[in-house]
Amino acid sequence: MKKRILITVLLLTNIFNLMAQEDSYLWLEEVDGKKALEFVEKQNKSTFDVLMQQKEYQDIYNKNLTILNDTDKIAYPGIYGDLIYNFWQDKDHVRGIWRRTTKASYNTKNPVWETLLDIDALSKEEGTKWVFKGAQGLYPNYDKFLVSLSKGGGDAVVVKEYDAKTKKFIPNGFTLPESKTNISYLDENTVIVGTNFGDNSMTTSGYPKIVKLWKRGTALSSAKTIYEGDATDVSDSGYLMRDGEKTYLMIGKGETFYSSKSFVYLNDKLIPLDVPNDANINTILNNQLIIKLKSDWTVNGKTYKQGSAISANFTALLEGKKELELIYEPDTFSSIDEISSTKNLLLLNILNNVKNELYSYAYANGQWSKTKIDAPEFGTIGITATDEFSDDYYFNYQNFLTPTSLFSANAKNNTVQKVKSLSNYFDGSKYKVEQYKMKSKDGEMIPYFVIASKDLKYDGKNPTLLYAYGGFEVSMQPSYSGGIGQSWLDKGGVYVLANIRGGGEFGPKWHQAGLKEKRQNIYNDFHGIAEDLIAKKITSSQHLGIMGGSNGGLLMGVALTQRPDLYNAVVCQVPLLDMQRYNKLLAGASWMGEYGNPDTSDWDFIKKYSPYQNLKKGTKYPEVFFMTSTRDDRVHPGHARKMAAKMLDMGYKIYYYENTEGGHGGSSTNEQRAKFNALYFSYLWMKLKS
């Protein structure tokens, strides 16, 4: 039996190796290969020669850059002790400055900022195009920070320890070379670290699998290993959870993108937490571990439903006992968007029919009680910062036509005050927002938003941009975009946001309806919305364009190859496209929980939609626009490169732009972002206008 299995494995391996050998574009997977970069340079030039000459290009670029560099835009807060920290970019700070101010000053119209780190100056001094990737502070005084810096915007970072008093990097502080790293303080002289420690220290997904405790003043090689996962894990990490003055060293064994085992490292021992592997552990508050369920969980004869938030007595759980309390149970149209906490209270951000409602929860006498926060309605709410020393917090509010506003709030007193707001970048009063539902192929009702002029003519001639993502339980929610307002709506376009399955708009079930072998549901939803827009005469295939990035870029590739008749423009950003090799490229192996493993029988369903494999000669495809980044170390630029090259060799006209930096976001500076936006909006107008 074992011999037969071995023979089968060898046969499958040989088959997949042969299939890989038949791919004549593998050379484009060499990120910095000379031939590959020559291809990129040639395609970039061809695209610039056309799109930068469009009459809309310069106007769109100028307006987007003005918006991005607006000195009145919201400086989002990070609360560390008594101070507010912020990272800021504008025309005078191209790569940005990391700065701070007092709480009192922050809430005024013109805060007085103190610059801590000038990334432009640092880049010039060190001869490296640094991109700021955040900082973690040392509790409770926050006089030291672990600063992460990326070379060009990728996920891999260099870590340097920073002294917030002297405003300098600490010469012999905690410093790590470039790697995909997770690191945090355990105490002043110890960090919890996972990084590239050398051979066999990273997972096949390219993330750390070993967790160590590293003492100040010692070599990294002498750090104490407290956990080692498996190479097939997505990522294994250590982190600190705090409940008031109590701290717990947690270990997460990320077995797949959606399942992990959790441990508490206590007295040099690992204590497993007996909670479902697919549940999310959020925080500990008043000895209550907050858990969000992705599937039903039956305990002591009681079933807690999928999508619910529950709490567990933490000290009892460490002893193997389950004392659970229900916090929130969703209905058919609601889901938990965010869970956060202040010093004493829990905050739940609920998504109800793709609109947010914010609640605070208090725990007393063995049960939870809720209070609705007096936040604006019929839009999108996001918790931006909480204060671990008080019940103060900040949240923002926006919708398609209302400029984003930042609110200062107190969970205990239920007080809310607007403190900052974006400028009106376009006149929202000229437009209307409508929410429709469309019956998908299997009968599921799929919602989508349409933003259009109040005097829209239903004649099928409106240039329309349909945007979607459809994966990883990521919800697409109403948001305010000055760029879309000025570059699209004000020029006569219609904007559509689709809430297709694969997202989290209606909880885990909405996401799980598009996993692996069910993936076609997502694509049917998207095709169905396009058909519905055409049936309503909002637009026609001649005037319909689509756009998506990352997993949404895969969606664009599928839409292109499955229903090219529906679209006249496709903007495919930082995409996955070769689903036969995606798990072998950069972080691709980490997403097998979403798509499946193409090296197994899963290929039977993956091959039916994989865009790269489903390209055909003699088909009338729209002239697609691929956009990616050389420095994207999450989704390999080879996906876009290979698809573009294959289409060119088949005789199809395409557009292609690869930024030389920017990581998975595609851009690192405001100038790069403005160029990125101007290119695709110019392309859309060129293709979709009457």
C-alpha cells in the first residue's frame, strides 16, 4: 500500500513538473532578472506613450496629488500613554515623517507636532528608499519603540530600536536585518521575536515558524526558543495580551490562513487554549477572553452560533474549564465588523446590511450589557484608536458622498464629538446612492451599491466602473474618495461597489460560500451584477469597466477570461493569475486555505477558473490594463508579467505598468499614488467614454 502511494505521489510530481516546464514564461518570475526587467521597461514605456497622452491624464494626476498632499487631511492617531503619534506624508515630506503631539493639542484645529523621525532625511543619509511600516512602543511609558522600515515598500522589514527621549536610534538596541518579522516587547529588556534565524526557520509561505525570547545586549543567536512550529504552517508567532496590569505571553500556531492553535506560555510551559481552531481571539478584558466564532461551537449542551462573539473566563480556561457567556449573536443580515476595547469596556462594530452600528459592552455580575453609541448612521464606521489607560477612543465615519470625519469618544460616558473632517473634494449633493440586490445563479441575493448623478439617464451609455474584491472575509463598504469623486463622478462616470460572496459583509457564512471548490459562486455573483447593470440600462458592455486588486485582481482575470463579452475595460491590479503556481510564489502557500492546493486533486476545480491557463487564442478580449510592483513580496509580480506576455504573444493588445517600488500597495509616495491613479482613470476614460 505504501509503495502504491509513493508511486502515485511520484507520478503526480512528474506530471506537475512537466506542466511547469511547458510554461515558457517562467523567466518572468525572476523578480530582478535582466531579461524580465527589460520586458517591464518596454511595456511600461508603451503604456506611458498612450495613457500619459490622454487629455484627462494631467488633470487627473494634478487633482489626485493635491488631494493626497492636502495638509488638511486627517492625521490619524495612535495613542501611546499621554501622547498621540502619527505618520504623515505630503509634498514636503515625500517619504513621510513620524511625529507626536499631546492629546489636548491633537484635538485642536492646528496641533503642534514634534517630529521624531524624518524618513526622507533617513533615506538620503543611508542611501536607501525607506518606507515606514509602523512602530511598537514599550508599555507603560513608551519611551522606546521598535521601528519597522521596508526597502521599497515590501512586507519584509528591517527593525531598529528607537529612543523617544533622545529621538535617535539606540546604537546597541534591538536590531534585525531584512526579513518578514514579527517582534514585540515582553518587557524593557526582552522581546518576543520571530524572524529568519537561518536554515529551516521559515515556513513554506515565507513567514517565521520559530518564536524566541531575546534579551537585551545578547546576540540573536543566543535567544531562547520557546516555540517551533511546522514548515507547512502559514506563520507562527508570539505576542503579548494585556488585561490591566496582568500580561500573558501568547503563542499562535497559524496552521492555515483561517485556523490556528493558541497557547499561553506560563512558567516555561505551553498551555493550550481549548477553543475552536477557526475562532479569532481578540482581547482579554476583566479576565474575560473575547472570542469571535467562525463556526458553531457546542459547549455543555449549548450551541453558540457561527459569527457570534462570546467570552470565556480566562483563568478557568487555563485550568481546562469552560465558563462562557454570549456577547453578541448575528442575524441573517448582520455581522461583527470589529472588536476592540478601552480600559474597562468592549467595543463592537456591527455591520447591518453593509452599514455600521457601534456598541459598547460592559461585563458585570456574570453577564454583558450593551449601550448603542451615538454615532452617525447609514455609513461606514471604523475604530481608529483606543486608550488602554482610559475609556477614550477615536472612530471615523464616512459614506460615498460624505467626507470622512474623525470623532473623539468616551465609552463610559457615551460621549461623541467630531474633531476633524476631510475637505469636500467634490459636491456630493449632485449624486445619489442606491442599494440594489441581484439574484445570483444559485438563487442567493447579492447586494451592490450604485453611485450616480441624480439626473442619470438610463440609456445604457453611462461610463460605469464596477469594483469588487470577493475573498478572505474582507467586506467592501461605503467610503469617501476624493479621487473617485473628482476623477470619475464629476466627469460623468457611474461607480458601483459589489458585495459579492467571499467577503465578510454577512459574516463567516458569506465568506465560506466562496471557498475552494465553491469559488465559482463568487465569479457568478460578479458576472450577475454586471448583467444586472446592463439590464437596468445603467450601462452597457461597451461602457462597463471593472477594477480589483490582489484577490480582486484574480477576480478581474477570471472576469476577463470567463465573460469577456461583458466588459470593455479591465483594471487588474497586483493580481494572482497563475493559480497552478501561486502556492510556489512568495506568500502564495499561505492562501491555500482560501483557494486550495493546486498540487493535489484541488487542481480539478482550480483549473476551471485559473486565468493564466484559460487564455485562448481567437477570443475578443477587452484591452486589459495590468498594474503591479517589482517590490511586491506578497503577490509575485510574475503573475501580471506572465499573463501580459502570454496575451501579447497571442496577438492581444494590453496595457501594463509595473512600479519599481511600492510593495503590495503598488506605491510608496504620494507622487507614485497619483501617477498610479491617473494611469488607470485615463485608461478607463479612453475605453469607456462615448
